[in-house]
Amino acid sequence: MAIQNIINLIYTVDYYLLFIAFITIYIFNFYYKYLNRPNPLPGPIPLPFIGNFHNLLYDPKKFYEQSQSKYGDISEVNLDRRFVLLTRPEYFEKLFDRKLFFMRQSYNQGLEEIGMFGHGIAFNENYENWKPNNKFFMDTFVAQKFMDNAVNSTNNLYKELSDYWQSLGKQNTSNNNNDNWTLETDFTKWLHGFTNDIVSIIITGERTYSIAAYYNSLSLKKSEYPDAIVEDGDRFVKSIVKYIQGLMLFSSTGSFVRQYIPIIKNKSVDYIKNRDYLFEKLDKIIKKRKEDIKKMTIDKEMRTDMLTSLITANTNLNDSNDEELKPIADIEIRGNILDAFLGGTDTTTNLFCFITYFICKNPHVKQKMLSEIDCILTSDKSYVSYNDLQKLRYCEAIIKETSRLVPVIPVGHRLITEEYEIAGYKWPPGTHFMLNFSGVHTHPKIWPDPEVFNPDRFYNDDLDDKKLGDKSALVIFGGGRRICPGRRLAMLELLSLMALVFKNYNVELVNKNEPLKLITLMTTTCQELKVRISPRP
Ligand code: HEM
């Protein structure tokens, strides 16, 4: 028995020693590789197993902003791999070359499992497959008919939003003067609902009733839509939100973790179920629209939503005579629609919340903005036309200045597959770059008083961003071939909402001293924005 115990002890000691040896070799190898990496750059020293995750974990936005002052214009950060962090607009030049296609990331099994990798454009790293989808996005979003439809739909949806605010405000007020109401509410929730509804209308031609669902959750009266369709639309939007959460989990964990680590395993199964529901729902929408198009008589004009254009592209139903182009496969139609939801909802929601915050914190900016809006929206104060939007130059300057201080997407990603010279170094294929938009936006050599919110930087002609010396000094929508295809639509949405909301309502922060409640992962999001809304006299 005693001998057996000694043998057991030796075994235990052996395992223990083996384990220590393994860890020592790993750590030695980790730092050997680190110290002998090509083109060593300054940056936080990585730790074995976790790299620099701990440096970014607490506040990634601050990390990106401060990296320039701490480590200079080119530095490195190690996460699951080494990233070269570029914080100077000139260093983006090669990666923003419009003649070159760059990947964002290498093959990702998790993204493939959740159904995103290789379809649509945002998670599509295969140039031959990405190119027709991207062309389609670009062509759709420059078509005037599409833009006119987007402006009209935004005006209509704003009216609905405005009715809900009025109804809630009046329900909450006890005085007899019903036009003198105030509504205290979380702006992020309304904006989230609004952008999902509007993207759904202009992309698929179908409603999601997200603002109606939020109104129903707060109000004693219910919206005019039947409960069943509101709930169905709301479920669809919630499944998109859940799908985005799933994307984050699946893109950042290996299949072993997803299959065997208990809590993550359950979550993964749940995300896959949600994926199946969402894909089935989108496939039904595509099928129904195809059937509607088939039944259409020749004298009827084709709808201008993106789904209709995707279905009819390169068929005899549209004017394309290019025989080399094939109709778009259903799986790509679904990928493109999903891209529009993923790329076009949270981004616009968050940017509009940041804009509102800065306007409320800067009364002189608010006053100047209101003077501009009041000059342009004179005849009908609850309708803004496409032409009006071109004249809202100060509002545009506010959007740019807000994006400079709080870019919704703080860093861009590029992966090179050939050797390139970037920032004075030769980089081998397989190098990953982070384009530090946040850091460039607050670079003291580019921006005088970088911390000050001053939309005039982009308003006065002599300070226009085109004259900043480098057009990549302000990177709201990325650049090069992977530039955001929805940028015109995003600007149209933001300007329309600014004009309509601030023309008609006085919006104040409930707690004027509270900073923005931000969380940065892939995007910087506003967790909550409590505002007080009342009609403008
Ligand atoms: C304020 C709103 C928006 C912001 C700040 C924004 C920003 C961006 C940025 C920074 C990128 C990465 C570009 C790069 O890597 O160089 C991007 C990509 C993309 N955006 Fe947007 N975006 C917005 C709205 C939209 C809208 C409305 C849509 C579509 C309806 C959209 C669809 C996409 C897609 C599909 C991509 C991927 C492009 C590719 O990989 O080739 N975005 N966006």
C-alpha cells in the first residue's frame, strides 16, 4: 500500500513536472518568437496565452486613442495573432488603393458555421465572389430612384415615430394643456427600432414594426397594427440582434470551445437555432417577393427596394444586357440582405445617439444647427426632401465632427497576401494590419485641439476636410475597395433624422453631467441615452 502510494506520488510529481516543462517550453517559445519577429515595433509587451487582451479589455477605445502618444504612429498589438497598428493617414494609402483588393481576415471556421463566411460582402474574402455582390451594392445605392424611395420612407417612418412620442408624452402629462408634454425616454431604443424598420423597408420592402413594438411596450394604448404582426416583426429584429452576438462568439472562439465548454456550448446551440430561424425567415421573404414579381403585369412599375433589384439583376426583367453576368443566387441575395441589416442598423443608431449627445452638450452648436434647419425646412416642417438634405452643410459638419471624436468603427482590418512595403517596412504575406481610425482622429499633429468638439473644422471652407492635407485623416466609412457601400444611405438617414427630429422637438439630456455610456467591441455602441423630449414651440 505504502509502495503504491509512493508510485502514485511519483506519477503525480511526473505529471506535475511534465506540466511545468510544457508551460516553460511554451513560454520560452512564445518570447523567443516575440523577440525574433520581423520588423519589431513598440507596443505593450504581450503575455503568454492572452497576448495583449488585458490591455484592450478595459477600454479598447482609449487604447486605440492613446496608442499614438504611447507607442508612436506605428506599433503592434498581439491578440490571437500579431497586428500592426497604423496611426497615420499616409500609412493607410497602400491598403486604401482602389485598384487592390485586400482581405480583412483569413478563413474563419466559426463564421462559416454561422453562415456568414464567403457570402455577401462584409465577411466575404473571396474576390471573385465578393466583386459582383459589391458592384450590386454600389450600383443600388447610387440610383436616384433608390435614394428618393429612402427619403420618402424615412419621412413616413418619422411621422409614425413622432406620433408615438406625442401619444406617450400626452399619456404621461397630467396638466390640461395637452400640447405641453414632456417624455423621458431612452433614445437608443427608439433609434434602434427606427433604423431596423427603415433598413427593412428600403432593403426588403417589408415592415418590421420595431418602433411599434417598443411603443406597445411603454404605452397604455396600442399601435394601430395587429399584435401578431408587430410581435412577428419584433421577433425578426431580435433575431438579427442575436445573430450579431452569435457572429462575435463564433468568430472569436475555436470549434473545440464551442463544442465542449459547457456554457459556451449551450450558447452556441442557441445561436445556431436562431440562425436557422433567421435564414428561414429571410428565405421566405425572398421566395414571396419572387412570386410577386412573377405575377406582375408589364404595365406595373418595378419596386425600388434592394431585394427586388437583387432578384431581377441580370435577368430579362431589368435593363442589363451584359451576357457575362449571371442572376444572383438566393444564398448571395440572403447574404447581401443580411449585410445591409448588420452594416446599416447599429452603425446609424449609435452615430445618431452620439450626435444627439454632443448637440445637447454644446448649446452654441445646437443653436447654429437649428438656425440652419429652420432656414431650410420652411414650408412643411415634417417633410424633408432630397434637395433639402444637400443644403444641410452644418448638420453634415456635426456628423463629421462627432464621427471624428467617437468613430462607430474605431479600427479597420486588412490582411495582405503578398509582400508590401507599408510605413517604411517590408511586410511578408499573412501580415494583419489594424487601421487605427480612432487614433488618427485625435492625432495632435493633424488636428488642432483634438479633444474639442468643434464642427466648424468641417464647415468653414478654408478648414474643409479636403484641405486637411490628407483625405484619410477622417475615416468614417473606411476606404479603398472595402469602403462602406452604404455611406450615402447612412448620410441621407442621419441628415433626414437630424432635420426632422430637431426641427420639431426639443431634446435634452436627462443627466447633463453624465458621460456617454460606451462599449467598444467591433463597434463602439451607446448603451443608453436618457433624454427628455418635448415639442418645440
Ligand atoms: C453611420 C453609418 C455607417 C458607418 C459609420 C459605417 C462604417 C463602415 C466602415 C468603417 C466599414 C469598413 C470599411 C473598411 O474596412 O474600409 C463599413 C463596411 C460596410 N458597411 Fe458600413 N457604415 C455605416 C452604414 C452602413 C449602411 C447603411 C450599410 C448598408 C445598408 C452598410 C453596409 C456595409 C457593408 C456591407 C460593409 C462591408 C464592405 C466590404 O467588406 O466590402 N454600412 N461600414
